[in-house]
Amino acid sequence: MTEPLLSVRGVETYYGRIPALKGVDIDVHEGEIVALIGANGAGKSTLMMTICGNPRAREGSITFDGQNITQLPTHEIAALKIAQSPEGRRIFARMTVLENLQMGSIVAPPEHFAADLERVLTLFPRLRERLEQRGGTLSGGEQQMLSIARALMSRPRLLLLDEPSLGLAPLVAKQIFDAIRDLNKSEGLTVFLVEQNAFHALKLAHRGYVMVNGLITLSGTGASLLARPEVKAAYLEGGRQQATP
């Protein structure tokens, strides 16, 4: 198999003296959707932020397209075409939808702006109706669409999605996951997805990892992880399954 687009090896991250990641190994190959699932507080979002350089990995290495990015500042990592839609959306609430999308396009060639704007508005038609509306007045689902669209405006080679379905109604979450699937199928976009909704994530993903207390405990194809009894017991029972996207 070819070298991974993203390779995380032996990464340890701390908050003060408290270890959050304890030697994490993960690979994401070009054209894949890879999901990372786990309970609240397992370290999933910390891994996502560590890839982006804040916080820094204290041990181990992170390689993107053959380049070691472990110690690069966040803005240089973004310039390598890694884009993140962070947990909690973190859109610019006082800016309009269009201004948010313009912010996302800063690292992309300006001559592509019109085409890229049309691309994300086609993907998320609701945003076309809200272009002049302030981001903070959008619904939760619309803000999530905007967060992903803003990341896409940078023309990323790797899209990092942190809890895209968090707090959304099942129908809106389905729209988000459908859009991710369409991007991957039509454009070959590589996606690394952190998600508490294990059922949605593993149905969508080519491969997946399970994180428990800062450690990767299981890995495999999305389908094989869905079928494992321990994954079913920990993440898919008690009403956690929702409508198949």
C-alpha cells in the first residue's frame, strides 16, 4: 500500500502533567474516510487539535504527505492544505455567511473563489439563502454546514471534522453525513472524522479506530468495527443507533 497521506506515530499529548494521548498510532490514506470513535473525554478532539499544532505533541511524530509537521505552527499546517471544522463549529458569529466563507478561502488562490463558492453553495443550498445573514443567527445545523463549507473553501487535501453531528437533529445530521459522502465519492476528498455517533461514523467510513482513555484499542474497516460485540455494547446500544444515513 502507498504511504499514508497522514501518519500519526507514538503521539503523546499532555495538559500540564495529565496525559491526554498515550502513544497514538493512526494512518489516513489519500481518498479515504477514516473515523475515530470513543466516549466523551477519550481524547478524540485532543488528537484532532494536536494534528493542527495546538496543543503540541510532547512525544511521537505527525507526518503529512511525507513532511514532518509535528512542530510546525498552526498557520503553516493550514497552508499545507489541512482544514479543520472544529468541535462546536466556531464560526465567526458577527460576520455574514459570505464573510465566513471568504475567511476560509484566504489560503486558496483568489482566482478560484467564485467557483469554490458555487461548489459549497451547491453542496449546502441552505447557505445560499443565508449569504448576507450573520453567522450567529443561523440554526445549529446551518452553522455546522457553514463550518464545513468554510473549511472546504481552503481547497484542502485533508478535511478534519470534529463532532459534525453534535447537537443536531437526526435529519440534519443525515444531510451533513450525506454531504461528506458525496465529497469523498465525487472529488476523492480525504476525510478524518471524529464522531461520538459511532453508528453514523462507521457506516460512512472506509476504516475506523476506537479510542479509550487516550489509547487506540481497536481498528479495522467501518463494517468490521460495527459488527464487533464490544463496539456494539459500548457505542451502539441504549438508543445510540439512529437512522441509517
